[in-house]
Amino acid sequence: MSGLGELDRPGAPTGAAPDRTGPGNPESAVDRTGPGNPESAFDSTGSGNRESAVDRTRPGKPESGVDRAASTPRRGAADPVKALMHRHRELCERAVDPLEIAAGLEAHGITDRTAARFRHRDVFSLAEEMYARVSRDADAPLPAPPAAPRVHAGWVLLTLLPGALCAAALAAVHLTQGRSRLFAAAAGTLAVALALRAALHRGPLSRTDTDRPGPRPGAASGRTTPWTVWLVAYALLGNGLLDNALAGGPDALPTGTADGPWPLTAAPVLALALACAPAAWTAHILTARARRRLAASRGLEDFAAAVRPLLAGTFVLFLCALAALLTLSAAVLGEPAAYPQALALGALLFLARLLTTHGFTYAPAVVLTAAATVEAAALATVFASRLPGVGFLATPVEILVTTCGADSVPTLTCGAAALALLVHATRKLTRASAHAPPEPAR
């Protein structure tokens, strides 16, 4: 009996499981529901849960999956979207619609897979939530989405001006002689350069990306004017100069023609000047339709798949317009239409300007510099080969010119450069950030 009495005494050891709800147990129901315990019943079950702490500790009652998931503490920030908004606060505050936020997020490296971590199916839905929360917090009305770029008579007339002035300059050169011809050529070149500069600073071919989010290279990387001038000048004089250099070198007088010391190929230059107008129109079509696709797309991959054929169609449309203008120019000037050389140079200049317009200036600067350097090196090696002991320098150029003609040098050079820019444009211009509307002036 004494043994049984000891067993009945409080606190005596028994064979059964210890009472988890006793006053001496640190894991009692009172302790678990205390205000200082992070695993309290209120925190783990919520205010709407009718199951009390005593019921949860009742022996033999299994813990349900919902309770187990609710009792597991959440890791990370309580509101990850709010943390993302704080990180991109400037982008969210200045955005005029969710599309601009989506483009900015993509420019910062956030993809659809990253958006899934914020419990969104894609970047567009994440941007919509961020935009709605910024507008609600600021208590400001939702602005209307930006309209597609419009056609203005100003930039339409400016794109027609370089071609008209170039045709007038060529006519003046053909109608004058001696010193008057030199003055006419200089005045015409200056007028065409000024008209081209004005056309490139207004309309679809102008830079409108200075306020877009994302890293952009410095201004020095976009200085492509000297190399563009060299490529156009080579198209005008390079073939004749190369032929005469291979024939006699610097110690021999050039053969000359009625137009000057070297035969001029003016048809490609006139066609390129006239092609400024179709280049602006095709760039306008690309921008307008890409922004419509941006408004209708629900994901970055969906937008890229829709813009790729649009970019290819725009490029082909420009080449067709350039070929038609080249045919017309050759017929008017009475010259053979050098289609491969003119189309390769036109494609290179068009893609370089298209990338520059949308804010990607580094690749056009590098590619144009490389193309101009190769053409200059071809001429330099031919002249340097006349020195004693280095005649082998001109062998590659001589073989190429003998086999395919003098225009093969600029054709291969500009064609390879245009192909590199086309691949680069296919990657860059199919991004949503490339077609985001610029921030309006404040």
C-alpha cells in the first residue's frame, strides 16, 4: 500500500507519459499561449481558429496539415513586393503606366522566373501591382496610358530634305567646271550634312531614350559620325581610288575621268540620301506597333516572340525601298547600280541608327569603327606594298579585287558588319525595355 501511496503522490514518477499541461511543464498550454511566446496559439492558429490550446495538446489528436503549415514561421520579408518597390522607388514614382515599370524591371534583370518568387505569373502582372500600390499610396488618379507616336509634318519634311539637296548638289557638280565645280561640291556637301543632322534630331530617328531606366553607355560610345562619313565617302570615291592604287600606286597619276581624278560612284550616295525618308517611316512603324504589342502582351517571352517578325519585316521593307531608290538613282545618273555594295552599306547604317535611337549606342559605335578601319586598312596595305620588301601586303586585296571587283571590299566589310548588328538588334530590340515610352518632360 505504501508503494501505491507513493505512486499517488503529486510529482511522483509514473509509467505513463508526463503531463504536458501540468504547472511545472515549460511547454504547458499556458506557456504556449502566453504573450511572450512566438509560438502562441494566437500566432499559430489565427484569430479565426476555434481550436484551443488545450484541444491541440489533447493526447492522441493528430495535428492537421493546415495547422502544421500555419505554425511554421514564414521566412523572409512579410511583403516582398513592398521591398521591391522600395528598391525601385524612383522607377515606380515616375512611371506613367504599368508598362513602363515592367520595362524598367526587365532592364534591371528581373524576368518572368524572378516574378514567380513574388507570386506573380510574369513581370507584367508584378508591374501592375506595383503601379496600383504606388498610385493608391500617393492618392493620385491613374493617368491615361501613353499614346502611340504620331506622324508630324515637321519630321516628314526634314527626312525628305537630305535627298533633295543631294540631288541638287550632284546636278550642280555635273553642270559646272573647274573651280566652280569645287565650290558647288563643297556647298552641296555642307548642305546635305546639315539637313541630315536636322533629320536625325527630330522624329523617329532621333534619340528619345535619355530618361529610360537601366544602364546606358556614356556619350563617347555613341560618337559614330566620323566613321559614318568615312563609309559614305568610300562609297563615293573608294572604288576608283583602289583601282588606281592597284594599277600604279602613289607614284602613278590616276587615270581620271570627265568628273574628276577618280571615277565617282554617286548613285549609292544619292540613294542613301533619298532613303532617309523610308528609314524614318519604317522606324516609326516599328516603334508604334511595338508599343501596341507591349500593351497587349502578358509576358516578356510573348512580347519578344511578337516583335521578332515585326523587326525582320521592318528591315526587309527598308531594304526594298533602298533598292528601288538605287535603281532610280542609277538610271538618272547613268551609272551601273551597285546593288551589293549599296544595300550592305544601307543595311549597316540603318541598323546602327535604329539601335542608337532605342538607346543601344555601344555596339553601333564599335561595329562602324571596325568597318571603317577595315576599308582604310585595305587602301593602306595597297599603298604600303609599293615600299621595298613589303609587296606581299597587298596580295589579299589584289586577289579579291581581281576576282570580284573593287566593290567587293566595301561589300564584304559592310555586309559582315550589318550581319553582326542584325544579330545584336534581334536580341536587344525585342526587349520590352527598348520600347518603353520616354519619361515626359517636367
